[in-house]
Amino acid sequence: MQSYQSILSEICNLKNLGIRQNLDHVCTALEKLGNPHLGYPAIHVAGTNGKGSTCAMISSILQNSGFKVGWTLSPHLVDFRERIQINNEFIPKPDVVRYHKLIKQKLGLGFLTYFEWVTIMAFLHFKEQKVDVAVLETGMGGRWDTTNVCQPLVGVITNVSYDHEAILGDTLEKILGEKMQIVKKGMDVWTGIKESHLLAQLKTHCEQVRAFFHQADLGVRAIHELPLQGRHQIQNAALAMGVCQSLRQRGWVISDENIKTGMKATVWPGRLEIISEKPYILLDCAHNPAGVQVLADFLKTQSRKYKLIFTTLSDRPFKSMLKALLPSITEVHIPFLKENRAWSSDDLRQKIEAMALDIPVFFMDLNRPSWENFKSRLKLDDSVLVTGSIYLVSEIRQMLKEYS
């Protein structure tokens, strides 16, 4: 019998198949598996940034209202099973094993990509556990995202900025054009987009497919109860509350107290997360230019100066993202990620040399000895910021948890 770890290795190896820009294989697979994605209503969330926070708030509010809520997210921070949750409980390992064997038996390895496989596993789990609703976060874009086979009651497009341009397009209009393909007839669509021309583009599309367009109301009640740091969370909260408003209009029982309590109970690790007070250590999963700018704006409201642990994947503008953070930084530590899409050590050294920074810069391997060396030089009144890549935050968070 295959162990959980060996099955997890098989699933992770599917990353080598890359990203597929069609839904043909997904639809074929779902049909062979009995179309598990049609067994419950869905809330579909797309956008460049803020998807996870918005999904976390929606899920928390609905749970507090008494609903059984399935939730998909990507990527995971520490544990693969984070990607498939019901009422904040990760999918059990035996279920991962069982669903993996079922999909493998029906389709064989190699028919589905990594994200397709994991999303279909989530659909199976949600159907079997009879969830009341599934909150589905897109992995990338919208048009060809595996989650786009669902039939949602409500959809969200949080915002649009530059990310994954090689796949989604090199203008904001093209990127939105991909994301807004989650919009379907009869659904409510909420957005936090602020740019007037993009709002007009989305509104026109909603009219064409006969969906109902809504803008987030940043003055809605209970936003002050947010447990998540950063002014950008106000917009995410407004979107979550907009979703609740749409569900109420469809007959779902969600009280003001449910919203208030659910919002306060929201947990979303790795997003302006203070993981240690002395020394003060802040983790944030900002991993694209827009996300880093939001983080930089937040840091300007604080009195602290940070030792920065920072790197990005190779498809991100390393220098401009680092430059945005520098006003709040006293020294920079650049780790070498062990990821297929990571910059090489030579690339990183060349980029830092070209920037000619006037603060100390150190390079480090991303392993326990390097972390122990870094930790040994920290003082209790030091402040540390870890950001630039979700993969980086994931690795550091595991070591920081042990330290704190």
C-alpha cells in the first residue's frame, strides 16, 4: 500500500507537466468521476492580489452562520493539505490517499496537471462531505483555471495588476479579460477594481453575459473589527461583505452578528503576520509588484526599521520590488530558493551589484544552519521582515515557528 508521503511525491511530480491553457482534460476527468463539482453551490474568487484574504473572510463568516464550507486555496504555505479545507480543517491524509488512487485508477498519471489534479481532489472531497457551499480561489487568471468549471452563485474579482504577464497578457486590459471569464449568467459579481476604464470593461462584460455587477462599498459596517493588519484588508472585507449581501438576497440566513463575529475570527497566516514579538518578526506573502507596494505603504505607517530577508521567483522584477521596500530597511539578506523558478545565485549577486545599495547585503542558503547563524545575531529589540515569495515565507515560517 502506498504511503501518504509517496503519494504526495507523485502529486508534486505533476508540476513537471506545467500549466494547461484549456479545460478539455478537466471536463473529461470530471465526467468520468461523476461531475463532483456540481454537487454544491460555489463562490468563485479571482484577482491579482487579495484572493486568499477575501476567501478566508467569506469562509469564516459563512462558518459562523452555521454553514459547512469547503475552501480551496493556492499555493499552500506549509502543509499540502491546506489547499483543501472544510470549516478550517485540512483534508485528512487518508482521504488524500483515497482520492489520489481513485483519480489515478480512472485517468492514470500524466492526464492531469498538478493544479488540475488537486482541484479535482477538492471537488471530490466537498461532494463526499456534503458541504453547503464551496469557496473557490483561482490559481491563475480565470478563463482556463481549473476552478472555472464551477457554477457560482457569486463571484469576486478583487483587483487587477501585473502578474503572470507571459500567460495572462502584457496589459491590464488583457489580464482583466482573462480573469473576468469566471463571470457567468445570473451570478452576482463584486469587485474592488478602482481604475475607471477597467471597471467599465468588467461592467460591460457582466451586461453581455447577464450577470449582476457590484462595486465594493468601503464604508460598510463592521470593517473596523478586522483581525488582519493593513488598510488593504478594508477592501477585502468589503468584498466579503458584498458576497454576504448577495447570498442574503438569495435567501441565505446570515445575520449582522454572524458577519461581525466571523470577520473577527478570520485567520490568514503569512499575511502581515507577527510571528514573534522579541525580536519582532513580520511575515508577508507579497510576491508581485502590486503586493510589495501595498506592503511598502504599510511599513511607512510604522516606526520600525527592519532587517529584510527577501527574494523573488525569476519571473518577478526583483530589483524594483526590493527598491520599493528600501525606505524601511537597514540591511538585506538574500536567500537562495530551492525552486524550479528561482533565480540562480549568480543572477542574484549580479542584480544586487547593479543596484549599488548603500546598506549591508548578505547572501544565505535557505537551510537550518544558515537560519541558526542569522538567529544567533538577532537582538531582542531587532525587527525582521520576510517577504518577496510565498515559497520563501513558507520555508522561513517553519523555522521561525520552532524558534518562537
